[in-house]
Amino acid sequence: RATPGTSGADLANLVNEAALFAARRNKTTVDMEDFEEARDKVLLGVARKSRVILPKEKKMTAVHESGHALPHYYLQHTDPLHKVTVIPRGRALGLSLSLPETDSYSRSKGWLEDRIKIMLGGYAAEKLIYNDTSTGTKNDIEQATEIARKMVCEWGMSTELGPIAYGQEDEPIFLGKEIARHKDYSEETAQRIDAAVRNIIANALEEVEKILAGHKDQLLLLAETLVERETLDDDEIRSLLGMPKRQPKQQEVPVKQADPKN
């Protein structure tokens, strides 16, 4: 669940890092704790546990990450929360990580909308607790806006504009990244696109604000516990908030594709 699409070489590197973590702890076997550390190091960078963070900033980070984590338990279409941490890694001061229960090759509109709500959860939590926001919301807002714009322009998920693709992309073969986007629609349509994107973001923000305001006591409890313990997994959060343990989702039997040769 934690390594979808990973190559054999990447997995070998992950196992090697986990073995090094186990060796540093004088262990004779490599367990899941070591693999967790190794995966986080490979994906996010080395944990900067020695970094000095002011208590006020650490509390704000904990509130921000709790705002990402808590909506997982009140939204219908999101992937289950795996863990939340306020240990700095790379450029991030904290992290809330959810993992899919099964392989998925496409995403529904409901999942995308819930994903936007979770991304805006940190922003909403800061506004709720401090009546202010920080620069730590930058990446969340960028990702939420990108998903909303793709829902409107590429995936036909806007009720106002319907199933029409807007804006043809030019992607040079050797650069492999978008350089230009042809504007093949009118200025009026551009304004409608902006309004549709704004509506998706506004509706998501309104709903996640209601969730956090309705469970403010849980938000504060989770943030205070994060400040104290720094990392919490799903079982620990459920125990802390008095929620039942998550039941594993029943695996569906995959459909075998027909052999084109036959």
C-alpha cells in the first residue's frame, strides 16, 4: 500500500535503508518500524530531529497537520489515514499520510472532492484556532487548485461547463513537462472556468471548516498529543479519539484481461 508503482531497484534501496536503520538500533531483524523510517527517508528526506523549532511554531504545525488528519474520519470517499507527524523532513515541517486500500487506476469525482477538502484542512484548522494562516499552506493550496482546474478543464466534472476539454497542452518530447497551453476558448469561457474552479475550492473549504468546527475538541486534543509524541498512526489516533478500529476492506477478485492472441 505504501509503495505503489515502485521499481525493483527502488524496493532494493528501501530494504537496504531499513536494514541500516535496524543495524543502528542493534537489532537482529528488520521490522515494520525500520521500513517506515526507510520509506520516509527515501520519499521525503532525512528526518531533521535536531532542528530547533519554537514551541509556538511546533504547536501551529501540529494544528495544521491535525487539520489534514481529522477529516479522514468524517469523509466518505477518502483513503484511510496511515499516520501523521510533526517531525521535519526535507522542506516539510510535518506530514499527514493516507494509503489506498486497493490498487486503483482511476479516481471518482467524490474521491477528488474529498482530497481537496483534506488538502485545505490545514488552512481551515489554522483559521479556526488562530484566526490567521501561515505560509505553510502554500503547497496545499497549489495542489488543491491544480486538482480543481483539472476536474473542470480535463475530466468534465463541472456541472456548469459539462464534459468538454478546455486548453490543449503542448508537451515537448525531450523536456517531458508542460511548456505551453493553447487557449482554444473565449474570454467568457475562461471566466466561467475560473468561476467553476473557485466554486469547487469554496465548497470544499466550507465543508472541511464545518467538520473541524464541529469536532474542535478532537482537533485540539490531536494537536496537543502530536506536540507531545510527534508521530501518531491510525490506531493510536482512533484510540485517542475513542473511535473503533478500522476494519480492512474486503479485497475484490481482479478481472483477468482477455488474451488478444486468442
